[in-house]
Amino acid sequence: MTEIILKTNNLSKKFGKNFAVKNLNLEVHKGETIGFVGPNGAGKTTTIKLIAKLLRPTTGNISIKNNRNILQDISVNSQDLISMGFLIDIPVFYDSNPNVLLKHYAKLHNYPKEKINQRIDELLSHFNLINWKKKRIKTFSKGMKQKLGFIQAIFHDPEIIFLDEPQTGLDPKARIKIRQYLKTFKEQNKTIFIASHMLREISEVCDKIAFINNGEIIKFDRIENMEKLLKTNEIICQLLNPIPLEKLEFVINKLNEKLALYLDKNLDPIIFKSPVQYQPSIKELVIFYDGNPESKGEIFKILGKDFASDFTIISFSQSKTSLLEKLYLEKIK
């Protein structure tokens, strides 16, 4: 196990009577890329602002490694910490231009003076902003400001970088460029902390995912461990008409009874309440089976023979969501 670079201990933040973050305990190790995932209002931005000391915790504390390789409580002393970069929420800048702005950030972080101009040109070119180097930031689009925010966060080559919804306002090409840049950070054993609600995109670069909802972490593990937990085989049936509400319980019980020999008996009961699930809003019936091709064939036969009077199936399909998305949706529920 690599060294711990960031640790929170029962971290909480209240606004009035409401908790934005509640008893959050988290350990981040050097070289890890952590995805901090949750819906809007879950507490992601508040957590990053607490780490950045833009907010003061109601209770608990945050410790970050200092340059002597010792975890240091930042509420006691925030000097001599490892270098950090932050992109928090939607970036807002003084109305100067990228050249002036980035030189200012470079000086704040004691970046070598003789390398500043080269670094500015390198990053602006990489993110297709070099032609805007001396143009007023007030003329920039939302996506251009987001790219500039990312550039200022990584300009000084920090050891750990915190990104809050870095994909906001970006077109697909720009999102790909940022993911590629983050992968180079990983190759350099940098530590990356990404807060987002776009699970599919950030899972491409993350080692671990922390699901947060209502200010609390509800699941935190390596991606491969989460996927093992959710390894399932399923048949998705699209129905012509919804199952009448008054018949629903009867039909579900009948499905469980008739298909019992072929259903998956190893589903995690915390995540899946039943191997047969029905979503009335989209007229979709989902059947989790044991994975055997023979079982799948028998299920099709039974559905056609024994349920013709209960519903009409118009198509079969595979899962439309990833394993991680399923776990996320179930946990957030």
C-alpha cells in the first residue's frame, strides 16, 4: 500500500440545520485517481472547498501530506504542504487575458521564472487556446473558460489535483483531451481527485470510485471490486403495453415461480431485491438469470407459452448501463 496523501476524519459541514457533508471519512493514497461521484447537491463541491480551505468544517478535520512526508492537519497549519491544484465549480476570472492570468498563477506557486512563457505556450497550444493568449477573457465561451480553469489548476505541475466537474461546458474533443492529460498525470504517479456526476466518463481514468449522496459516502472501493459485486446476466424485455397495476404483484410472483429453476440465486440482496424487476415508466421487464445459455432458451420458451395473456414482448436486449452505473443508481435510490 502506498503512502496516504490525504485523509479526512469525521468531516462535516452544516449550512443552517442541513448537512452538506456528514461524517465523511476518506483516505487517498499517492498515485491514486479517485472518482467522487454523486448527484447535484450531494456534497461534492463542498468537500473540495473544505479541502481547499475555502470553507471551514463544522466538525472533523482534514490532513494532507507535507513536504516532510508527514500528514498535517490543515486547520492547525496549512504551510509547507505538498503542491496542489484546484478547479472548483465553474471558474471565474478577472477580466484580463490568459497570458497575464497564468503569469500571476505561476508567481503565486513560485514556478521557475525562466520557464513560465514556455509553459504558457505549451498548455494553451495543447488545449487550442494559443490564438486567444492575449484576448480578453470576457469574450471567451463557457468551454474556453473551463479549459483555462483546468490549465491554471495544473500549471505548476502539482502532486495532487482536485477537479470539480471538469467536463462542464466542454465539447467531446475537449473532454477527450482532458482525459488524455489526466492519463499522463497517472503515468507520473500523480494523485487525482475528480468530483462529477458523469460516472461513465470519469470511470475511464479512475482507480477507485466513492459514491456520495446527501453528504455521506455510501460506497468506496476499487472499480474492479465494485464490478465483481455486480457481475450479472440479464434479459431485458420491452413490453408493448404496461402491466396493469392491479395484476402486477400476481404477474411478478408468477414469473418468479415459473422461472425459479433458471434465475440467479446469488444476487446481492442489498442491491437487487428480486431477480425479476419491472419498471412501469418504460414498460421494461428485467430478468436476472444464472448465465447458462440453456437457461436463457428455457426462459424464452416459458415467457412465450405461459405469459401470452399477461403481456406482449416486442423486443429483447442487453443491459444499456454499465455495471458501475447500476450500482450507482441502486445506491443513490
